[in-house]
Amino acid sequence: MAIRVTLDTAPPPQPSLPIAIVGRAVTGAFLGLVALFALACLIVIPWWLIGLAIPALDYDAALTRWGHDRDSSFAALPWVWAAAAGVVIGLYHLSLQRRWRASHSQRTMRDMTRAVARAAGRDSRRVRRSRWLFAAALLWIPAILLSKPVWGEWLGMGADGRLPDPWIGIMVAITCLGPVPLAALAVFADARATPARRQAVSAVARVAMAYGPFLLFAALLAAAIAGGAAVGGGDAAGRSSWQADYGPPLVLGGIVLLYWLSIRTSGALERRYASRLAAWALPRVDEERRGDRRAPVVYLRSFGDDFALVVASEEGERRRVTRLETLLADDARRFGPVIAIGEPGYLPVEGAARAYFADDAWQNAVRCWIDEAAFVLVVAGYTSGVSWELETVIARGHAAKLIVVFPPDPDHFSARWAWLRERAHASRIARLPARPVEGTMLACLDRYGEILLLTAAEPDVRRYRSALVIALAEIFAV
């Protein structure tokens, strides 16, 4: 029996959070001022009238405590406090309202996301190190300024708070430039264990491709202008007539030609070499696992599905897409390094870290990875390689941590469904319906051993991520 969960239902759209916060803050401040005015009408004015009739009532002393005097009963301070209180109450009410308006499915999804994040445990040591370095970069300048009495005394700061001349520039440089190396170290610390040499060479090469042609053609243009000026010789009066007549248009045309050649050349270099440089700088499996010692997440697929695309957003006729592997790897990386077999002869792409093997050596590696894995992602396919991988996962007793992913591919969905149904029936772990369930994105076993189908009429990035959260909640029983 298969359990189907659809992810198509969604609550009506709410205004964006910044707009809602501004609107609620303005409304709260206005209501706070109105409330204070009503309070003044109900209490202060009658009290003032009673004070006129009963001189024994110390009206002035009472109002002076709150910043008033007899001639200014409506001073600014109470109005400021009333507006601030209105803003606070309004924002608190907004938070309660947004939670209340959220549908039951959304609240369940939020709870599942938090539970899955707790199940993922702590981030890798590399990620934690990067966060500490970023925090140090952000706190560097405040820390230097707040500790000025301490280091100022060491450096001989005068009574007027002024440092000796040599130290003023040094401390300004340290204060302003200190966050730069810390931020750079944070970036390299979070480089997913890619050797710094490869990453640095890739970055320098891409910068050279972007700006190198411009600098080269600018140097040629400057040389041409200098040569033309040298040919003319002498002052302006002695230059030849053609130089005076045609010099400025030629320089202007040279500048236009400079930009055109630079853009064309940079674009051609970027199209030809940028993807290769980016792929060359990506980490391999051994580098990824060296930097992250947690159990891996194994990504298995046929090589033909490396460029399966998922719709990220649609605006009219414009459609933004992202690769399915990149989407799954980004969300699965919180549990551990995402690793996969690389296609021989091809550079890796962004997503799972690749390992390359000759002949049948990859099968031994996949067996070891499956035994160590936190969970296994298998893209439904019908090639012999991915069939062997799925059968190996089931045969080694790891069906409970298996997630089968269906790409948004309507033309081949029935073939992928038949492939999975045949493998599941042969292994006797579950029975899939004979008729394909349209819109299926993910399939896995729930905590009770029943097959769970997560579907959507129009699969997109948001629904794939929600489906992955639900599947992981079942795998980790959270």
C-alpha cells in the first residue's frame, strides 16, 4: 500500500514581511498616540479642572514627576512612550497573527524542518570555524574601539585621549583593515576543503579573463595615441592638418572599439573556460570527506540525469531554473558531505563531490559509501548502473534510509515509474501501484515501513525542498 501526500495546497499569499512590519509599526504608533490622547481627555483634563476647584490638590507636583508643568500638560515624553508602546504591541500582534493565519500544513512543515535540523546535529567543524571567523570580522572594529583604554595606555595615550603621531596611523589601519584578512580566512575555511591553490588559481584566472582583454586593448590604444602624437611632433600649432582634423574622432572611435573588443573577448573567454575553471576548483570526494568527518550523503543517478532541471520561479514568460542535483545537494549537505561517482572523461559540476574510478572499481566504493551513509538519494532511472545501485542499497539492508527522486520529466516518467515498481516488487520491500502516480517527486519508506509518495501537480524548487524535509523526517523518525 502506498501513502500519497500532495504538496499543492497553500494558504493565500500574505504581504511581504518588510511591508507588514512597516505597516504594523505605523498603525501601532498611531493607535498609541490616540490611546494617550483619550487617556488625557478622560483623566488629565478632569484632574486639572478639579485642581482648579480644590487648591489643596498638589497637581503640579504630580505632573512634574512625569515631565509636565502647568503650562505644558502635553509634553513630548509621554507621547514618545505611547508611540513606542503602540509599535511594540503592534509588532507582537503581527507575529501572533502570522502564526495564526498559517495553515496546519505549514505549521507541520515548520515543525518538521526544525526537527530535521535537530536530527542533522551540529555543522561540520569547517562550517563552525568559518562562522567564528565571520563573527570575529564583524566584531573586530567594535572590539578595538571598546578596548581603547587598555591598548591606549600601553601605547602612551595622552590625557586628552590622543595617541602619539606614529601610532595614530597604525591603529587606524589595524582597525579598518583588520576585518579583511579575517573575512578572507572565513571564506577559505568554508571552501569545502578544496585546496586553496586550486581555488586561488581559478579565481585569478577568472578575474584575468574578465579584465585582461580590457587592459590589453587599453594599452594598445594608449600606444597608438602616443605614436600618433609623436608622429605629429611639436606644439599644437605645428601639427599637421590631418592630425588636428581627424585626431579627436579617431581617439573616440578607438575608445568605442576598445570597449567592443574587450566585451567580445571577455565574453568568448568566459563561455569557453569559466565552467571548466569552476569545475576544476570543485572539491573531490577525498577532499570533501577530509574536511567533514560526518557520515556521507550518497547521491546515485545515471549520468544522463546530471543536468535535470527544476523550475525555480516563473514571471510571465520568463522562467528561472536550477539543476536538480544542486538543489538536493544544498539541502542534504547539512547532514554530511554529499558524494557521488563522477562520469569518466568529464569535469565535475556544482552539487555532489565527485570521485572517479576505472572499470568496476566504482562498485566497491559505492558499497562502502552505502554502508556508511546517513541516507541515500537515488534518481529514478532505467540504466544498468543505477539499477545495480538501487538493488545494492536494498540488498544490503538500507532500504529504510533510501529516498528515490523523480526528476520533473513527463516524457520519461512512466518508464521511471515502471523501473522503480519492478525493483521494489522484486525486493519485496513495498508494492507500488501499477498505474503511475502523476507528479511524484520523491518516494521513500515511512517509519512504519509503508511506501510514501510525495507529489505535486507542478513540481518546483519549493515543493522539492518541502518533500525532502518530509522524507527526512520519516527516515530519522522525528
